[in-house]
Amino acid sequence: MGPISKKVIAGLKKAKNQKIIDFNELKEAKEYAEDLDKTVASKDDLSKRDPLHAVYIYAQNKVSVLVEQLADLPALSKLTNTLDQADDIYLPSFPPKSPLTQSYFTCWGFFDLCVGIKKEFFGTVIIDLLKHLKTDSGLIKMVECMQNSRMGIFIHKGHMDRYVILEELVTGKEIKVIVPSGYQGKRDEIWYARVMPEPFPDLNYGYSLVFTTPYILINIDGSRGSSAKRDDWEAFFDRNLKAAGKKDKIKAYESFMKYGKNKYFWNEYIFKGYVNYQEDMIMLAGFPDIPLSMPHSEKSQKEQGRDIKTRTFNRTAITILPKKPYVDWINSFEDVLEYDDNIATTILIPDKYDEIDYEIYLKKNLKKLFEDQLGSWTTNIDVWPKKRDYKTFKKWFDVLCSDMTWDYGDGDIEHDED
């Protein structure tokens, strides 16, 4: 157990032994936890999927909930800050917004991103915490499988009924997989993907799972459908694994695929190598150690004379629209001529919230949001509605969420000083 896990568990023990209980805080925490738990896929949703895919979705959802609950702890600040920074840089979603898919980024952030000499991850901290709490051993096993996973480079060897046969470069392992995205590919294609093993051999699934939407590595000219060459990728590993200085080539490869040359190494490859996509796969070109081979690297962009600046915001926009009770309240003041409902307020919030879970942010920040709307008309709290809970807020306002915000202005954005 690493130092981060020890601090988290020590803090849990300390909180458990506290004699003074803040019941309002306890209630808010319970409501927050219940809101998060609603984001876990339901049994009905999971029953419609392949059983191996379903158990991994369930496990990832559970891990996501735990990370959300633990992320603000000081002990986890290094992991949280790095993950937030990466989220701001790569805006994970799906092309064309971002070539880093949410499933890829979540697995990288929880199970590949690590800090400290002991190499601690969100995944290892959660495993230690689940063991301490004596949680269901099946869930612990699932999270351990996810923690031990990594991306890999595979050669497509053909099909067997509904399965795809992949051979991993360097290790030479041949794996029978299902691909939930639906992409079946063709022989000799090169895939960059995260393959999850069957976690419970006694259930006899007999296959593994390509958990992320597969990245298909194509020829350096970027032509659609032209596969990259096996020899070229073997040469890439020959160049880079020798520099790792490990005698065991397979261990060097496994470490290189998990950690890269730095924490953003493989993220940058996806970002800079992106070429095109379809709904079931994403195409990449080039090699991480040859900048000019990747179409979106700074060197390639400069060669083509392109401006590589982006004008997107790393924020989610929430627009608050007045409804009749709010309009009626405003019009009740004598000095108001007549207010209609055409005026809206837009606020920018952390982009880890999206159109699915933005209400979690609303509930956490309800007091300020509600009082800001009321205070924009009068600071006399005596005339504010006595009941200012979330149910009342929703009666008074509609809320629209946009997780993609563009800046069409010419100059830099300026902020008013407090």
C-alpha cells in the first residue's frame, strides 16, 4: 500500500471516529452520493450488452463514482490536478470534437496516470480502499483487471464467427476478442486498443474485450483504408525499447505501452496522429517519435502553413432561463415597468460536467446560483422566496447545458477584477 492510499484510509478512519456529526453536511453528502450513483449503468441497460462488456462497464462506472467522491481529498491532489489539466488540454469526447474518446481518457486517467516513487494511481487507491472496506471481492477483481490493463499495438489476424483475432506486437500473444463498437476490421490492419481479459475464468467466457473504440493505424500518406505496415511498427519499437534500457524486451514493451516516455506520450500521439473517423473506429497516422509523420504535430502544421491555434473553451456552459414564477416575482416590484422572459444568464463551469451530469454541479452550488439570480434584482433578502431549494429553483428557471463553447471573438478574453 502506497502513501496516498494510507492517507485516504487514515482520513476515513478519523472521520468514522468523530463524535460530533454535522447532520446537514451528512444529508448533503448522502444526496450527492445518490446523484453520483444514478450515473452507474442500470441492470436493464447492462442486460442488453455482451455479458463481458457489461461487467466492465459496471466496474468502470463504479470507479468513476468513487473517483468523483475522492478527487477533492488533499492526498489525491497530484493525481486530480494532473487529470484536470489533461482534461483541459484534450477535451475528451469523440471526433470531430476530440480524437481522445471518453473511454480511452477515463482508462488512461484512472489506470495509467500515476504519481510518486510508488507509482500510485486512482485505480490502486480505490483497490486499497475497497479491500479496507471489505467490499464485494468480484468488484475488487474487476478493478484489479482494469488497473493491470494497458493499451497495446495489435495485428488483425482474421475473424472467427463474431470474434476478431488479434496478435500483439512484441509479446506475440494471440487473443480472441469482441469489439463492442461494432468495428470488425480486416486482416493485417494494425490496431491501437485496450484489451480487457475475462476476469473470472470459471465463468468460461472464452474471449477478451476491446474496451475502447479501436484506433486503426493507417499508412503515413493518410489515405483512407491503407493500413500501416507491421515492419514499420516493429522498427518503431526497436528504436524506442532499446532506449528503455531493460533486458527483457516484453517487460520493456509493457512498461512503454503503459507509461510512454512521459505521462502524455500516448495522448499526444492520438491528438497529433488523428486523420479521420467513423462511428466505430478512429484512424491515426505516423509514429510518436517522428513529428513530421503525424498530420497534426506542430512541425507538420508549420510545413503546411496552417495556424494550429484553437479557439475552444475548456468549460461547460450553463444557460439559466427565467420561467413564469421568476418573471411574476420581478414584476411584483413597483419600480419594474414589465419584465419578460427573454433575458438569460450564462455561466461557465468546469468541463468535467456535461449535459448528462451538469445537475450535480447545480445542486452542489445551488445557494450561490439561486441567490445570484435573486440578487441581480434586489439585495433585500426579505423579499426573496423563503424556500430556496433545488425543487423551487427548477420551478423558477429552465437550464440549458452546452459542453462545447467556441470563442468567435477577435481579441483575448478579459476578466473583470473582483
